[in-house]
Amino acid sequence: MAPERSTGNRIGAEDIRRRKGGVPIVCLTAYTYPIARMLDPHVDLLLVGDSVAMVLHGHATTLGASLEMMIAHGQAVMRGSAKACVVVDMPAGSYEDSVAQAVASARLIIGETGCQAVKLEGGVDMAAQIAAIVAEGIPVMGHIGLQPQSVDKEGGYKIKGRSRENVAALFRDAEAVEKAGAFSVVIEGTVEAVASDLTRHIAIPTIGIGASGDCDGQILVVDDMIGMTVNRVPKFVKEYAKLRDTIADAAARYADEVRSRAFPGPDHVFSAASGKDQA
Ligand code: KIV
């Protein structure tokens, strides 16, 4: 069942589509209620990315994401946001086998979360799935270039657009995703000039990550952007805060105060005289 806090005033997929060539579209991933509340006033789009499997659940790759996981985090982000267009990633294994599987999974995600759209990875190879989901009235965001769900098949996170053949394949993918009816497309880990050319070539907004400043919008994984990432930080990430240091410092000071009995102090305990029942 869709969460109760979804409102009718959200930015929709069609609003995003109309932003082609305009003011850059601001996107971030979000996985939890408090982060969604903090980001919602500042962004146009929140992606409940399957990166949640790595960022919050400690899996080695996004292949650790499941439909159940995406739905639970999608519901939390919908509860925590009121304005942003919320897009939920379709996890690996939920759409590639057949058009029927893709439609059933997309329907489940939309039905259980009330989100505005789903995202799936793939170009020419997934065009039939995109078209079938769109035909159900469910907006789809595409994802081409570096596709993290293919990391095992590809033998790592390989930058795209370095060879003439690959550039041609990227153009075929972008055209296929657009023709299938996607309202926008993420371009990840792709040579800057190629991402710029792709942006000029198609009529739907491109959302770049490790791509180009010429894309119609940008997205980052929120934990990377706020400096919470504990593993390697990719080159394309800019850390706008260093929360890992803030958290480590807070934990160290708390530990010191508990060990020295400085915490809890008089402000953090209840006296019989205070008379208040509320914690
Ligand atoms: O899962 C994710 O976070 C993504 C973004 C990196 C675009 O797909």
C-alpha cells in the first residue's frame, strides 16, 4: 500500500521532461525518511537508487538490491518528501527476463510506494521493457553508459565512450531509450564530450553522473555528496560536507564522556521535582 504522505503537488515526470535544455535539473539519491526530508526543499528529483544496497546495506555491488529492499526505501522516501519527483530503481533480476516480468515489477513498485516513476538500466537491449512499462502509464527513467548492474559481466566499473564502436553503441542506446518513451535518461561514467553530444542528440533530458556539465541535470549519491562514504570515493564525486569526520568526532567525545561519567549530566536526567512526564 502506498504511504500516506504523498501529495498531489509533486514535480511529475512530465515536468522533468519539459526541462530539456533549461535550468539544470537537480537530482540526488535518497534512501531514508530523514534524508528525504532534508533534501526535498532543494532538489527536483530524488532517486531511490539501487546503490542503497552498497551505501546502507554494505553489499559489494548493487546486485545486492531486491524488490523488497527498493520498496521499503521507496516508501520511506515518499513519507519524507512532498515536492520532489521520486524515482525508484528497478533492481537487477526484476526486469531483464521478459516484458511481462518488467511490467509486473514496475507495477508493484508504483503500487507499494506511490512514487512517480521507475528507473532501469539498459539501452537497445531493454527498449521493449521500457516501452511496455510506459504503455502501462508508468513513467520510466533510462540509464545508459556505465551500468553498475553489469559490473560482473563487464569485469569492473569501466568508463564508456572511449572507442568509436562504443560511442556508436551509446548513440544507439540513447535513441532506443528515447524512442521507447522514457521521460529522461541517466548517463553514467561516460567521456565528457560524448555525454555532451548525446545531450544535444536526444530530445529528453540527460542526467549526468561522471558525465558532463552540459547534461540537462546532475545526480550524485547523497552519501558521497555529504562525505559519508567509508570506502573509495569515485573521481566524479564532489564532497560538499565531511560528515564521516563529524560523526567519528561525536562518537569519540561521547565515548570519553560515558567513560569519565561526564554524561549524562544534570540536564539529561529527571529529578523528582521537575514534574514533567514527557521524556
Ligand atoms: O543507484 C544509483 O544510485 C544510481 C545513480 C548513481 C544514478 O543509479
